[in-house]
Amino acid sequence: MKNSITVSHRVTRLALVATIAFLCLTGCVSDDDVDKATTTFVQASTTLTGAYQTFLLNANSFAEDHYIDKQTHNAAPIDSVGMQQSAKLTDAEIKLRTDAIKALTDYTTALATLASNKPAAQNQTDAASASTCLKTLTTDATSSFDTPAKGAKKPDFSGPVSIAATAIGDVLKLIQSHASASEIRQSIKDNDPKIAPLYQAMEKESADFYSLQQNDLGETGNTLLSDYETARNAKPVDPAELLQLSDRIKQYEKDAAALPSTDPTKAIIEFERSHAALVKVITAPANDKQSAVAELIAQVKSFAAEVQAPSKDSTSPAQSK
């Protein structure tokens, strides 16, 4: 019984020490404000993850549609091999990129839990969740890097993912081992610059894929107008063909109007800025904490506004076909 009580006291003391250490990470800031910002961040991140995945799937759909339209216009064969070769990303590559955003979200959420002074148990739970997500990312990355993406001028994902995964893992290990507040803070400060290249790779690739989609859709529009002129000047004119082409031109106009709302690049940039703002809350000197929290709240609101704008919910061009 005596040994049991001693162990119990040690566990209680360890939890208390961990709680005090985490409280020291942020100093005197409004826990409620940080907590609300965290909730908003997680919701916005979830929305972005879904939109980003849809965007990547649409990169393949656009390329496939463009291939079919080009072959049709040239009266050339259409086959499954050609459609597969037109794809910009493999299923594994799409999953890897979705994993990357999820890993960044869970890691940033773990940091937010620290910043909002949640109980030590919650800190451990969120750190464990982030670690699990990180393992999924590294596992999928290993198989994905063997087959590079086709099409866009893709930045090298292997380097940014590997470096970011190691950096995030270093911080999470300290949290899970109940390291001191100063150790955790210093690790966050040292490792955060190593995560930035992963954000930047996703931003650049998104911009590249969006540019390709614009080009493909523009070429589709030109093809449709050319085909319409050919059909209009045919002798005799086929009214059914004209009607079919006019319907496709109408759909093209709708797709062109909807396309800008599917570009996730700005949202990923806002996501990165929210992450940076949270790190600033944790690492800023005590006298700068309040202004850092205010900056975090404003940034998270900007992130949420970007991903939750009405236009972001519109049907994507590839889905409407």
C-alpha cells in the first residue's frame, strides 16, 4: 500500500510539473482567446484539406478532359492509356499531399493546445495524435517518392517532407517526454524554419496546377469555338450538332467563371501564416504575448474567411462535367 501511494504521488507530481511547464510556454495570455482561435483554425484546416484534395483530383480531371477534347477535335483515337498518361498525379501522390496538410494541421493543433494552457493530459493526447499522423505521412512518402508527378513544374516534395517530418517529430518527442518549457520552446524555435519549405512546395505546386487548369480550359474554349464555326459553315448545317456545341460552350463559360474559386494557393498561404502566428505566441517574450495573441486571432480569422468564402463552396469545373 505504501509503494502504491508513493507511485501515485509521483504521478501526480509529474502531471503538476508538466502542467506548470506548459503554462510557462505562453505566460499571461487569455486562454479563452487562444482556445477560440484554435477551434477556428482546426475547422478552417479541415475545410482546406477537403478543398485541396478535390483540387488535386480535378487536376487529373482537367487534364483528362483536355486530352479527350484535343483527340476529338483532331479526329484521333481516344484510349485508356492516353487518358492515364494525361494524369498529373498518381493516387499515392494525391494522398501524400493530403497527408501533409493533415500532419501540419495536427502539429499546429498540438502547439495550440500548449498555447491555450490545456491540462497536461490534453497536451499529451494532441501530441500523440500528431505523431500518429506524422507516421502516416512518412510511410506514404516513402512509396510515393519513387514515382514523380507528371505535367506541372513540380517542386521537389521529398526534401521538404523529409525535413519537415524530422523537425515536427523532434518537437513532439519533447512534448511527449514531459520536457521543460524552455526545451520545448527552443525546439519549436529551432525547428520551425525547417517546416516552411513544405508549405512553400504546396503553395508553388498549387499555383502551377491552377495555371495548367487555366491553360487547359482556355484551349478547350478555343477548340469549342473553332468546332462551332466549322459546324456553322458546313453545307448543309446540322442543327443538332450546333445545339450540342452551343450547350458545351455554355458549360465552358460556367466552368471558366467557377475556376478561380477552386484555387487553394491563397488558403495554404493563410494556413502557413496562422501556423507562424501561433509559433510567435509560444516563443515571443512575455511582454509581447498579448500583441502576439491579437495577431494570432486576426490571422486565424483571415484564414477562416479565405476557406469559408461562399465561392469556395461552388461546384468545381471538373465536377460539373
